[in-house]
Amino acid sequence: MVTMTKAKFEHLQKLANKNGVIAAAAMDQRGSLKKSIAKAKGVDSNEITDAMMTEFKTAVSKILTPHATAILLDPEFGLEAAKQRAPGTGLLLAYESSGYENDSPGRMPILLKEWNPKKLKAAGADAVKILLYYTPFEKPEINERKHKWVEAIGKDCVEADIPYFLEFVGYDANGGEGKDLTFAKLKPEIVKKSMQEFSKDKYHVDVLKIEIPINMQFIGNAYTKKEAIAFYQDSATATTKPFIYLSAGVSDEEFRASLELATEAGVKWNGVLCGRATWKEGIPIYAKSGIKALESWLSDRGVQNIQALNTVINKGASAWWDKYGGKDKIKTV
């Protein structure tokens, strides 16, 4: 039997569909979104205004949330977008700032100074989301600092009585871009060991937001399909927590294929938080033709992308409470 506060349970229910599956859209990108719009416009990123960021996020929220169970936004540019989400759609708010510390090693994240879990909950959040760059191959002193950071946030979320979603993204501790064959071979272990670490009770994490444990583009090179399936299965057994997959900026076709492989592997995954795979092709359209053109594209191709993704999710994902043996195994207090 797992004990959970009634408030946490109800918030998690708001983020999922009636079957307990989380099919959430992600629109919390800030620095990367600003750079992408600027690049498509052929201007410096300083010319991309806060109003433009809010406008883009609002369009995504308004048009795609009727097809999602929840949306992830940021409190810097996304609060207006949160107001425009479809009725009944859950809300996750990011607590970390865009990017990470540049004056110290290890990609240490930075929190939004004017926010905390209590304030995010007051702003309407059903969950707090944190992004952490993490690899078990980093220097021990750096990872220990990250462990304490994640633990402190977990305690604050307990005090605020709000679910804690932890997203961890692997990286090359040796300074590489993480896109080569060597890193592809390391990725399964990075994902698995990260899941093991942050499943520990001391972190108070409620849902793990994880990367696909393999690089789909290296199947047949870094690993065979049979080995890739084994890596999916191995990582899934590394946690006792519900977990959802993130798209990590790949194409919508590649993300769907990776989820289909998870299902083929028999993995009991609990949904997705999918961002750029759904809407990134709309960036150049917005940059060159404006908001109406973006809304038109989102209403057509963007909706097609998310509906195709939902088909895969509905076939393969299982309820978040299944990780605890079923809803009847959760005691609310």
C-alpha cells in the first residue's frame, strides 16, 4: 500500500485521462524557443520580445490542449497561455530557469528566484516540473550537489502538497555534444542509473520524466533491435515510480516510433510530455508569416501530430497508478 495525500492524488488525476494515462503537451521552452524564432526570422534573439513568446505559447496552448490531458508551461511567458488552455486540461509549471550555470562545471540548473512550489500552486499548477541535466558519469562532487538540490525541491513540494515531476536529460561529461556513437552506447546506462537514483524516497519525486533509453538513429549500429528492446525493459525495472517519456526535440515520427518500440518491449510506461515533436515545424511559419499563419498550421498539422501521438499512447501506455499495483493500492490521507 502506498500513502499519498488527497491533494497530490487529485492533482495527478487532473493531469491524466480517465484511464490514468498522462498525455501532456510541453511548451515551457524559453531560451531555445527564442533562438529558434530569431534564426527563422534572420534576426538577433534580443529582437524576439516577451510579447512574441507569450503569443506563440498561447497559440500552442489554445489549439493543442483540446487534444491533451495537460500542458507544461513556464511562469515567465506562459501564464496567459495557461488561461487559454482547454477546460479540464491539467497544468504543470516549470520551476527552473532556462539554461544552466555557465560559470561552473556540470550544467548545474538555476531556479526561478521569484517562484517556489507554493507560488506555482497558487498560480494554478497541478504539478511542479524540474529539468536536471544528469549523468552518473559526472564527478561525484558535482552529482552530490545536484542530489541535494533535487532533494530540497522535493521537500518544498511536500510542504506545498503538490506533485513533483523530475525530468532528467543525459549529457556527455567529457564535453561532447552527446550525438555520436560513443554516447549512444552510454545512453541506456545513463537513463537507467538516473531512474534508480531519483526513485529514492528522499527525493519525494512523484513522476519521472525520462528520455527514451536508446537513440533510435543508432539501432543497427550501437545496438541491435533486440538489444534496444532489452534496454527499454531494463530501464523500466529501475524504478518504482510512475514514468513518462519526453520527446527531447526529435521529430514526431521518430518519437512515435520510439513509443511503439516501448510498447513492443512490454514496458508499462505511463504517458508522455511531448513538446517540440508536435509544434516545432510551426516556428518558421510564425517567424515569417505571423500568428494567424501559426494558428492555421497548428490547427492542421499540429493537431494531426498530436492525434497521431495519442493513437500510439492509447495503444501502449498504462495508468500512472499501475506502478503501485492499481488505484486500490493507494491510500489517500
